[in-house]
Amino acid sequence: MSLDQLYQQIILDHSKARHGSGLAGVDAPQGASTGQSHQLNPVCGDEVTLRVAVEDGRVAQISWDGAGCSISMASASVLSELGEGLTVDELHSIIGSFREVLRSRGKVHADPEILGDAAAFEGVARYAARVKCAMISWVAAEDALNQAA
Amino acid sequence: MAFVTTPATLEHAVPAMDNAEVLRIRNDFPVLDQLVNGRPLVYLDSGATSQNPLSVIEAEQEFYEQRNAAVHRGAHHLAVEATEVFEDARQAIADFIGAEYAETVWTSNATEGLNLVSYALSNAALWSARGRGDARLKELAVGPGDQIVVTEMEHHANLIPWQELAFRTGATLRYIPIDDSGALRLDLAAEILASKTKVLAFTHASNVLGTINPVKELVALGRAAEALVVLDACQSAPHLPLDVKELDVDFAVFSGHKMLAPTGIGVLYGKQDLLDVLPPFLTGGSMITTVTMERAEYLPSPQRFEAGTQRISQAVALAAAASYLTETGLARVHQWETELGQRMVAGLEALPGIRVLGPAAGQERIGLAAFDVEGVHAHDVGQFLDSRGIAVRVGHHCAQPLHRRLGLTATTRASAYLYNTTDDVDAFLEAVAGVRSYFRV
């Protein structure tokens, strides 16, 4: 597998222009219930703090701060863009699909109909050492959603 | 090379290492002969773990094929043979570092060796307080009001055991800081060590900066403070001639897997008079004289510190590794790796957006270089290099406080060994030169 299949253009773009990046000064919508989760990968020092705001069963906002490799930062950006506007159940379901693809060692293909831009991370599944990079913000989102519930 | 003083006799007897010799050496290392991602493997991660020559692999295999038995027990033929090769290996390693037989203790790795010393010192406090053991334990015991001193560049293995020793005993942990070039602030060391310091622990060579610390000056500071001096020799014992007596440290540790041997074996050197009185760390079989249902008496060193069945085949293999290094000549290996390290740093410094940690080109360093690529995370750098068959280490290299001091969370590190050619370094440099454009920086 070539490096370009891992670092797809979508990933490189999102790692530079990060959607939802920045917690400071970004207020959650008034009346929304929020949950926040901090995740750290001690192996490489990747870190994400992610907050979700839920209003009427829908994800109104996903904001995050993070430091890490292009995969982890792009993944948080894609998640933030993808998740806003979905219902809590829909986002939980997408997180489940994403995890299934990422943990499949390349056996399960990503369905762009379900995962949208996040399907670009399919190639990461073949790099066992990088799966956690792609997953870190999604784990944070799952935890934050549970807190907001 | 200006960085290494080669003994005159050696200089005349054996020529310096060169690429032709390294290519012959590589024939002894089967793992190096493979393609990774369609390119010849360039292994530059020996600072993390080194590769094994055939003589080491065969030594371990031969042990299992011909001599495998528990040592120091049983009267049968295999048990006698296993014990002989196990203890011969100990003597070989003692000779390798200039120590005595009974001063050479097997551990799993350097980390265990450092934990052993730290636990022996807190056990010394317990024994002393309860009137057990030698009277000297009172002065060795670490307790409230005492200091333990490390440095800011330590690997976690030479930091956390001392943090925990301080926690167990009420002692205070302090550290000698580094300057921006990665050198220890020796000007501050005397003041830091002034107050009742019981232990001074530091690395011989930094696994991140590549700095070689001035052991003799530090030992002199430790002696002036009447502290025990503990040397982390993980990045020195495999790469340069080491003589623990000449360095005059009280303890030294290193790991086999960083010096051509298998995992699971390491060495603790300790001065005889200390090992004789210190309480054991791990207790159980093989390290006792008399056991009743109430208590036990312990053997002298080295068995005193080797509870349970030992890593016999690994010890035998480690001796084979030491023999391989001795035959090649560690002064020559050091000289060659110094050349490779300088080539790395000079090449990296010439690239835009690269920040090399530690001494600049032309300054003394071991054969490794850790660096930051502006705008590209170390994991991405490592992935890019791997796609070109180049193996390096990425992350904090078990030195988070050092990285924090330098304002970084993760770096990329290339580390050479005696089986690396200048072509390896050049392939690495060429690949690093392409990193920033690949990631559109």
C-alpha cells in the first residue's frame, strides 16, 4: 500500500485547515447540554480535548483543541464537520462504523454514504500503529456525548 | 576524527572502520537483508533496540539445543554445563566493563537494574531502622531530609525509580538542569548537591540529545557530596569502551538488547562493598542460605540479587554479543559511529525547517540525532521514512521532561550502530529532505 493511500488529500487538507478547532472563546449554544472529554495517547503524546453541545437530541456543535500528527488532527476536523447537525444516535452510530473500519486491519471497507469524508481514513486501518491516531477524537466524542446525555 | 582518542597501540594495529568493513559486518546480521516497502531496509533505530548477529542467535540456540537446564541446582550433566556457561557469561560481561565477577548482577534490563538499586536503598532504611543487617546500612539508607539528584535529560527509567524512592522515603528529588544546547549546567551542580545528597544518578550518554556527559566531573561532584553515583550506561556500553572502575561509579546499568543481544537480559554493576551489605530487591529461590518458616538469610552478591530462575540463554547470548563487540573493537565502533552521527547532524542542519536537538555539528555526540521538522509531526515523519524503508524512532523517547524543556512533545530520532554505512545516513538525509514538501509545509 502506498503512502498516498494513507495520507489522502482530504486528510492532508483537514490537517491544515482544521474544522472546529479552538475551544477558548467558543461558547456552546445557550441552553444546550454539553459534555467534554480529554484523551491522550501516551505513546506519541497526541492529545485532544473535545466538547459536544447537544440541543433537542441533535449535535449542535463540536469544538476541540488538540496537538498531534496529521492523522489525529485531520480526524478531529472531519469528525467535527461531519457530526454537527446529526442526532446523538446518528453520531453514535457513525462512531461505531468508523471504529469497525479502523479496527478491521483493512478487512472492512468504509462506506462513503455513511462516513462521508471520514471514509478517507480507511487506509489508516492497515497501519496498526496509527489506528489510535485516527480514533482519538472519536473516542473523545463518544465520551463527551455520554456526558452530555 | 577529532572526537575520539584512540589508544596509540590500537591506532597502529587496526585501521579505522570503513564502509567496506561495515558491509562485511552486515553479512552477520540476517535481519538487515530485507526489503521494506520495496526498498532495502535502512535500520536507524538501534538506540531503541539493536539487531542480533548470527553468533548471538546461534549462542542462544546452541544453549537450548545442547545445554538447557536450571542453573545452580541439580547434580546432572546438563545442570552442570548450564551453570558453567551461565557463570562464564557473567565473567565475560564483568571483563567487558572492567568489573569483578561478584559485582556483575543479571537483571531483565537497565530499568530493572535501576529499580533494584532504588529498592535496595529504601530497604536499607527499613533494615537499618529495625536493627537488621550491616551497620553500614544506616549511612546508605535514604530517608526524610535526604536528597536524590538526577538530571533534566534522563530517560524515564532513570527518573521514575528515583521519584518513587523519594516518595517511599520522604527524601527530596532534585535535578541538574540543561542549557539550551543540551549540556548539563555543571556550574549549578555543586550547589544542588550541597545538601545531604544520598544518590546522584545520571546518564552516560543521552538517548535524545546524543550528549556524552562528563562522567569524571560528575563523579567528583558526587564524591564531594558523599553521594552514591549511579550511571545509566544504556547508550554507552553498546557503543564505546566502558571501564566502570576507571569511571569510579558506584553502580552502572545497561540492557543487552541495545548491544546486539536478545531482550530480557541486562546488567547491574555495583561496587562489591555496597552489594555485600545492601538488602535484596526481589526475594525467593536461588538467593538464600538458610530459610526457616520465619525468615531467611541471603547469599552474597551476585546471587543475592538474582531471585528465581534466571535468564540463562539470554546471559549466554549477551556474552556472545560482548565478544562480537570486543572483536570488532569498541574504540573503532565508537569512532565509526561518531562519524555517522556527525554526518547525520551536518546533513540535518543543512535542511530548511529542521531543528536538531543537542550538540551542533562539530561538537561531540554519539551516533544518533533527534530532530524536529517544523510543521510536521514526528509520527508523520516516521511514517514517511518508513515508506522508504527507513526505520527511525518517533515520540518522546521516554524523556517527556526533556522534551518539555525543549518546548516539544515528540521528535524523530535516527540512531546508528556498527552495521550502518554512510549510505544509510545519506538515504535517511535524502528522505528527510522530502518530508516537508510531501506534507505541503
